Amino acid sequence: VTQNGSPKAQVEDYISKNKVMMFSKTTCPFCTKIKDLFKNLNVEFQVLELDQISNGADLQNALLEVSGQKTVPNIYINSKHLGGCDDTLKAQAENRLLPMINDDGENYDYDLIVIGGGSGGLAASKEAASLGRKVAVFDFVQPSPTGTTWGLGGTCVNVGCIMIETNAPSCIISSYIVIWGAINIVFIKIFTYLQGSIVGIKLRICFIQDHIGSLNWGYRVQLREKKVDYHNAYAQFVDKHTIKAVNKKGKEIIKTARHFILAMGERPRYPDIPGAKEFGITSDDLFSLPYCPGKTLMVGASYVSLECGGFLKAIGMDVTVMVRSILLRGFDQQMADKIGDYMGLHGIDFVRPCVPTKIEKLQDRQDGKPGLYKVYGKYNDGTEYSDEFNTVIFAIGRDPCTQNIGLDKVGVQMSKNGFVISNDADQTNISNIYAIGDILEGKPELTPVAIHSGRLLARRLYENGTLLTDYINVCTTVFTPLEYGCCGYSEEDAIQKFGEDKIEVYHSNFWPLEWTVAKRENDACYAKLICLIPEKEKVIGFHVVGPNAGEITQGFGTAIKLGATKTDFDNTIGIHPTCAETFTTLDVTKRGGGSIDTAGC
Ligand code: FAD
Ligand code: NDP
């Protein structure tokens, strides 16, 4: 900025050369407020402290002439006068501030480009388009090491939630009944037998892939109806407003946009051991195997491993789970152990604590038949492990798809594991680039979370939306043979955060009515509420293992989000006879002791 011209020329120079220009004084509290606001919004801005320069008073007079405002802060965005503190706060409250900053007067191909057409990306793009914006989605699935690939819709629809749910024991039984029940009960019996055989598996894959195909098609139709341009191409950043995308034929296109939303999701990780990629598979491949998996080893002990292990057992496979340390890290460990005990009791082998060290091929996979592999491992105490399996499935975590797409080139900040770091408004450190879904650092990796944040982000960008995604108190369910639903703190985390003396834990076993007649276990199902004593026993943790735990948790989720206390739960009249009513009658505390055995009606 020129220091030689007249005060007016100097002021005009500052304004024209800086995207966000703030004339300020170090002693002014209103100036500090706006500086803090810009910092929180990750906005780069230039400040001139008028009380720190010799000709400050002259420049302030020149400002009056140029802007009609003499007081500070005096703010210009893209050379346009915004005003002072109140004007800036008002623009922020009305969601006009960031659009003003991002509106650089350039002509872009799109208002918004979304990279990734999964749960989050589709939700954000459709919402932005329905708010009248010109939007494009780029979605491309890179084949897994064994060559599996799929269509539009991302992980959830193609190789995630839907696959697990449609393969869950209850669905397996009911789908065969629906399909064949009309014909003859004998067929049901045959199909119950066939479900673990190659014919049964192939039929099942056909039914499920057919359903997925219709969903993939449905998403394309929805995008077309909303006038979102869909490109089946792999996108990489050229600069912060430009991407280059390559389709499967190698054709390249370049497109520009004012805003970008990153929603690339994750892909399964493989361990760095001999034979892992050659002979192992992951959940990406499991649901389209052209053969019956046979004797299966699940490596890993979290959501994916335990859920896949559970449904494979339900269709008659011999299943072993190799656990490195604990089950379901991050979840309430009492509940995790209950799930493990139940799975163990129902025929799933657990090898723990152990990690695989090598896989050798004994027999090749053939058309319609799995291979045979020898898996070597090491227990924590150094003892060697080995066994033979037809299928080895790695479920040891997932890596965000953030590498080699030019994020480093545009300077997007990432954690050391490659997750994108964002602020509460899902904005990265690059002001026109936002991120949602599984790639976010420290946020729940769940479909409804990605969808919700995609919609709210689009509303904040293109409507006067101000709601931020609440990433706390998100309900979740692990669809293991004994379902586990939870919301809020685990017992361990609550104790660590608030101290044991501040926590009251109410609990009880329960015996689902349908289990009583069938004489199933009366101590497997369990309900637990974690309450914060100093806040009138506000419920800060909700945990349940039992049938339909997901449905139960979803129902109570709203109450917990609204801050329900134990008394609110007690004052709720239950529905009899349900499992959920247990939560309205809990009166035994862990501290006090007392029997939690199931009582009668
Ligand atoms: P995704 O849905 O993964 O979509 C990302 C898309 O971007 C993909 O299509 C990807 O190929 C594409 N892409 C990546 N890079 C590029 C690029 N450079 N250019 C173009 N396209 C690109 N959640 C639940 O809530 N409930 C469940 O029961 C559940 N079960 C699950 C079971 C399994 C086995 C797995 C693996 C996950 C499960 N999840 C579940 C998690 C859920 O699937 C994810 O949280 C959700 O899909 C995340 O959505 P997303 O939009 O972030 O990413
Ligand atoms: P996680 O990261 O949650 O768990 C990884 C598991 O693998 C842990 O048990 C970990 O053990 C183990 N592990 C890690 N590295 C190794 C190794 N080298 N050798 C052996 N074991 C190892 O990953 P998931 O793939 O299970 O799940 C990913 C996400 O997908 C979840 O966070 C969840 O949000 C989502 N999801 C949601 C579902 C739902 O809503 N029902 C279902 C499935 C997935 P350790 O504890 O020792 O680190």
C-alpha cells in the first residue's frame, strides 16, 4: 500500500488491495469483537490500527470522506463498504457475511461443487439446488483391491448400513418367508437350508443387488429432477476454485465453483502384513461375493467386524473374530462385554488379544467357491496363533479419502491421519471449502450425521440458515446379534469427565416377552441410565442391549437431547409389555447395589 499519496489515496489503496479490510484502534472493544468474529470464521483480514500510526487522525478523516463513517471499526469487503461493528454482526446473524466475503465477482461454472455422492454429498447438493443454486456432484468409486465397485450413493447404500441391515438375521428370515411363503412352507425350509449354500447366497446377492441397483438409479433421477449436474468422475483440486475430474474412460474435464463441499467418505484399511491385499477382503467386497464365504475370520473388534460376524453366523457360517485389545473401543465397556458374551454363547469364536501377522494361500478361489488360507497371528504375550479359513475379512478401521486429490495444494488443514479439520460451521481453514461426513476429524461417522450436516450447511450457505449441526448426543446402534443402542456418555467417559461421586447409574436386566416363551436367556438384555447428580440427575448416558435396541434408543433420543432428567423418565408412564418400559421403572443404582434380576409382569 502506498504511503506517499494523500490520506484519501492511502485509504482507497488499502480498500482496493485487501479482500477484507478493517480500520481499527487497538483500544476499541468493538474492534476486538469483530477481530474475534473473523478469527472464529477463519476469515483472512487486514487490519490498520489508526492509533498506532503517526497520520492515523488524517486517515480517519479521509475515511469519513470515503465511507461517510468516521468511527471504528470501519470494514470493507471486496472493496464495498460494510460498516461498523453492529453492521458486521448483523450481516453475520443474517448469514450474509461469508457470502459477501466469498463473492469475489468472478464468473464460476457453478455456485457449488460437491465432491462425493454419498449420504452427505447427495443431501447437501439437493438442498443447495432446491435453494436455487447451480450445483454439480462428482462421484467416483475406485475399485477395491479385489476389483469390487458400485454405483451412486456412497458407502451406506452400496456397502454399508443397508447391506448390514438387509443381511441381519431378522431380515434374512423374513425375506425368505415373504418370497416363498406364498408358495409353500417346504420352500421356506429348503431356503433356510440353502441360505448358507452357494445357491442361497447367489439368490440373496441377486435380490439385494437388485434393490441397490434401484436405489442407485433413484439417486440419479433425484439429481436430474433437482437439476444437479452429476459427473461420474474422480475429482482433484487444481486451485481453491477449480477442479479437474477424470471419468473411467480417462476423459478429463475442468470445472470451477465459488464453494466446494468435501464429502469423499472413507475406505477400509488393510494391515501391513504379507498376503493382506492379495488374499483378504473387506466389507467393500463382502456383499457381492460370487461364492459362499465359508469359514470366516473377522479381524477387528468394532462396529463393522462385530456386525458382519453376527450376520455371517446367522446364515450358518463358522465365524471367528480376532480382537487386538477390547471390543467396541469408545463405547461403554460393560455393554461391549455383554455383546461379546452373547456372541460367544451363540457360537462365535473370539481370539484375543491377538493380531494377524501373515496370510498364506493354500487353495485358490474358484468360480462359486472360496479359497483356503492359513492365517498366522501373535497373541499379546508373544504366543503364536494359526488357523485355516475360507475367507479373511479386515475390519480394522477406515481411512478418509483425502489423499492425492490436491487438498495439500490448496492448503486444506488435515489431521495426521488425513481427516479434515473444520470449525463448528463445517468450514475448513480455506474459506470457500467446507467438509461433511466421515472425512471430518473427531465427528461421528454415521449416515444420518452426514445427511443432517449436509442439509444444514447448504441452508447456511444459501438461505439465512444459522443452525449448526449438533454433533453431541447423537444416537447410534450397533446391529450385532444382541442389538446395542446408545446415546450420550459411556459410564467410563462420564466418570472421567464429571467424577464418580457426581454420577448415579441406574440399571436393570429385562426379559423380552417373546424370549420368555422361547425360554431364551433372562439376563442377556440390559438397560442402563447414567445421570448427573448435580444437575437434578439429568440423563447424560442411555444404553440398552436387547431386541430392537435401535428403535428404543431413537425414541428416547429426543428426550435426552431436550435434557430429560431421571424424574422425567420416572414420570413417563410405560407401555406394557415392552422392553422400552424398563426405562420408566429403573430404581436400582449401581452404588446402592440390589438385585437387577428380571421381575415378572
Ligand atoms: P460416503 O457415503 O462414503 O460417500 C463418499 C463418496 O465419495 C463415495 O461414493 C466415494 O467413492 C466418493 N469419492 C471419494 N473420493 C472422491 C473423489 N476424489 N472424486 C469423486 N468421488 C469421490 N452408518 C449408520 O448410520 N448406520 C449404519 O448402520 C452403518 N453401517 C455401516 C456399515 C458398514 C459396513 C460401513 C462401512 C459403514 C456403515 N455406516 C453406518 C457408516 C456410513 O456408511 C457412513 O457414515 C456414511 O456413508 C458417510 O457418508 P459420507 O457422505 O461421508 O461418505
Ligand atoms: P473402527 O475404527 O471403529 O474400529 C477398528 C477396529 O479394528 C478396532 O477394534 C481396532 O482395535 C481394530 N484394529 C485396528 N487396527 C488393527 C490392526 N492392525 N490389527 C488388528 N486389529 C486392528 O472401525 P470400523 O471399521 O469398525 O468402523 C468404522 C466406522 O463406521 C465406525 O466408526 C462407525 O461410525 C461406522 N459404522 C457404523 C455402523 C452403525 O451405525 N451400525 C456399522 C458399521 C460402521 P483397537 O480397539 O485395539 O484399536
